[in-house]
Amino acid sequence: MELRRAARIVAINSEGRVLLFQHARSNGELFWATPGGGVEQGESFETAAAREAAEELGVDHINLKELWENTAEFVFIDRLVQQHERFFLAELEQDELPERVRAFHQREGIVQVRWWSIAELQQTRELVFPEDLPTRLKELGEESFS
């Protein structure tokens, strides 16, 4: 089993919607996930989250608030991965991501970007990670988004 560390970003807009990226696996399976990625050698979770915000959201200076930690297990290509994740809240002013991040999204297998309400997340039959995201967002409450 491969052990991995990742920083994930719960990006919220002014309407309280959360930004998710749809990824395509090599087998064609689609899933939605929060922005973020692996923590590189010598990085802290916080530094990785800021780097991921620049790469995936096009935001160079961002205020991040640590929310929660999680451990997830999944199959990536042909190997089992156990991923220790830290999630950070980021409030975004704009709904549109800059043009400069689109090439990065293509390389990363991101096929679609969408803002979701908690109600939409609760009702969807699509695969969303983390699976408990709607519950976690409700626990944060509206005061966390303002």
C-alpha cells in the first residue's frame, strides 16, 4: 500500500457554494473532488494547500483556514493508496477561474469545474469525495462562509 499526504481545499463562493472538480479515471469512471493534491517533499500541509490554490484555482495569495483531517483509501491505477488529508477553507471572490489554470486542469485529468450547493451535493447520485462533504459543510455552518 502506498502512503500519501494531501492538502485539499474547500473553496466557497459568496453564495455559500463549494467548488468541485470532475476527474476522469483511466477506466473512464468520473468523480468529483475538492481542489488539492499531494504534499511534496519538504512541504507542510499549509504550504501545499497554498501551492495547489495557485496551480488549480489561479489564486496566488490566499487566506486558508484549516478545517479537518481525514484518511482515505482508494485504488489509483493499479495500486492501493492510503491518503492522509488535511482540508482547508478558502473563500473565493470570483466564480470564474483564470484562463491560465485550464492547461493545468487538462494535464491533471480535470474535465469539468462546478459550484455546488449543499442541497445539490445531498441529492446527487454522482461520485463525490470526500463522501461526507455535505455533512461536513452543514457542520461548518453559514458563519464559516462569511
